[in-house]
Amino acid sequence: MARADEAQPASAALKSRPRGSYAKSAVTRSAILDAALEVFAEGGFRSGSLREVAMRVGMSDAGLLHHFSSKSKLLAAVLDRRDELGQQFVPLEPDDGAEVLRGLIALARFNASEPGVVELYSTLSAEATSPDHPAHEYFVGRYQMVRARVGAAFVDLEDRGLLRPHVSPAFATRATIAMMDGLQVQWLLDRSSVDMQADLRTFLDGLTTVEL
Amino acid sequence: MARADEAQPASAALKSRPRGSYAKSAVTRSAILDAALEVFAEGGFRSGSLREVAMRVGMSDAGLLHHFSSKSKLLAAVLDRRDELGQQFVPLEPDDGAEVLRGLIALARFNASEPGVVELYSTLSAEATSPDHPAHEYFVGRYQMVRARVGAAFVDLEDRGLLRPHVSPAFATRATIAMMDGLQVQWLLDRSSVDMQADLRTFLDGLTTVEL
DNA sequence: GTCTATACATCGATAGAC
DNA sequence: GTCTATCGATGTATAGAC
């Protein structure tokens, strides 16, 4: 899970670098990011403290700030790393729109196995509504990207006559994203009574005629 | 909009109480609640400060605490007051389920005119996911109540054969609530491109055959 | 790379004067 | 009913020893 943030390929670097000081740093950074995700997920960015993150990873807050120079930088790093993992579910250049929808369902299943990540995004996306929030731009851009990708998928399905009557691509896009976000909130408040994956599939079944 | 929180009927008290000191208090409390709603909406409960609330209403933080003995009490008062306003849209004992759905649409339109309230609930419901949040119990109970009311409406419609094929009342309930919550987040991030009322109506049209 | 020590702001809340 | 003054806790961030 360690990342090669120091801009050297992990495999090659392990041999050539002196006494593995960079390797240690990378491991530490990764541990910090894990802890930070937990802390920001539990209380949001504003109420989560650097001290709490540092404590969980077993160092002082000053030590933590050696790796991430500010709290906002730390948040950005957490979001970046989760995006790498999450984006692999939705294909960037799908052969047909149905693949994207299947990717969303797979993403919902994956999310159900990582409550911390869901908590992070639900809390932050609400918190980051304020324009002065350090993650505001990130979330605005993220929604644009998601809307573009899902939108293209529904347009493709419409072209091929696979949307049910009276379903427009634009509405289907907004509604699908809203459904995923809304199900997450309910799931967080009562995990046992909400199956995000199943409900999303049922919902998409009502919009299209493709096999999911 | 003043509330009779001092446990005296407002009308009777106005005559008998000496020199209207209580009336002043009620006005002040109301002003505080307005400011608190704004502050909590912008940054959530944890990052919104009593000082900020006090500043907006033009007094010191100590002065504010004379009216609301703690920050949590203030939050509870804010939520109570908004509930009084919001709950009037969804009938408590509807003649038929369609009335409830029409109430939800009316509520969505009303919400679109009060961004602060939407921001408050979106931010808080995510923040209050944590069990130790002072509003956690409130939101758990609120979702139970909403689910019960909306659920009863869809059961009624099913009994009368007004649900579309393959739509179960339980799914329709979860999905409708998710749709409302999810649309709010998108609307907050980009108000001009989302019409909560229209999208909700379109969505409900896909679930039932009643005239909305 | 991590620590201690420290600076400095802001928070919720209390005590007591007016 | 509102104020000033103050407390103790907690927050981010910096400087410099090790």
C-alpha cells in the first residue's frame, strides 16, 4: 500500500537509495494517511485534529507536520489516494454506457466494505459546500467529472434505445448520483437496513432496459 | 416567530408581566436562533462557534449563554424550531398516500427558497453520523419518523394498485428519501443546474401512477 | 526523521460587576 | 439582561535539539 510519492519507482529505489531512509518515510506517510482518513471521516475535516491523527500513528503533531506541511495538504493527500482506488471501478473509455452503470454498482458494493471512506466523503461533501472550505474546489470538480462520465453513459444508452420511456439522460444522471449519495447517508445511520448495491441496481433497472 | 419558551402562554403573559422584560427575551432568543442557523449551516455544529453567533446578533458570547445555557442546547433549539415549520408540509394523518408525496414535493419547493436550512440539514446529518454527536439521536429518530410516514404512504398506494410494476413500498421509501437527500447536496454545490422539485416529481412519476 | 518546547489563536463555559 | 474578565482545553504551526 506504500506509495512512491518521492518520485522514484519503488522497486528500483529500494536497491539504490542509501539505507532506506526514503522507504521509511513512505511507510510513515502511508500510515499517516490511513489514520487521517479515519479521523476526518469521524468528525469531518474541521473538527478532526492533527493531534488526534498523530496520536493514532504514534508520533507527535510536530513530527506529523514534517511529512505534510499543513492540515489542508494532509486532507488533499487523503483524497488523492482514495480517488486512485475508487476510480478504477468506472471505466474511463467504456465501450458502451452499460459498463459505466455496472461500474457504479460495483463501486457501491466496494464502498459497503469500507465505511470509513463513505463517512469521509459524505461528511466532507456536505462540509465542503462552503466556498472557503479547503476541499471545496476538489468536490466541485469531482461532481463535474462524475456528472460528465455518467451523463455520457446515459446518452449512449439513449442513442441505442435502451432508456425506458420518458427518461432523459440529464435527469437520469442527476438522479443516479443523488441516489448514490442519499443511500450512503441512510446506510451510515443504519447499516443493517440498507443495501446500497441492491437498491442502486433496482433503481437503475427502472431507468434502463439493459442487463445489469 | 417568537416562541413561548419561558413556559407562559404568550398572549396572557403580555398583559401581566412587568415591563415586558420577557418579551424582549423572546425577541432576542429568536434573533439568536436565526443567527445560529446560519452559522451552523455554514460550518456545521462543531466548527461553528458561539462567538460567531453572538457577534452576528450583536452581543457577547457570555450574553448569549444567558439565553441558551450551552452550545448543544442552542443546537437543539434551532432544530426544534425548523421542524415546526417543515413538518406542516407532510400531513400527519393523510386520507391517501398521494397526499404525502405531494407534500414532499411541496417541501422540496419550500426548501429551495431557504438554502440555509438545506445547508444546515445536509451538513448536520452527515456530521451527526458519529454516535457521540449531540444531534445524533435527533437524526436517528428523524429518519425513523420520515421512513415510517413515507413508508405508510407507499403501502397505501400499493394497496390501491397505484404503484408501477416491480416497485415495492420498502424500496420506494428508501429511494425517495435518498433522492431528496442526494438532490440537496448537488443543489448546494450548483444551485442553478438542479431543480429539486422538478426532479423529485419526475422520480415519483416513475414509481407511481398517481397524479402529482 | 522525530522529538520537546513554545508561540499564539480560538474555543466553551464560569464568576461576578453593573 | 448584558457585560468584562478569566479559566482551562484544544487547535495549528514554528524553532531548534537530538
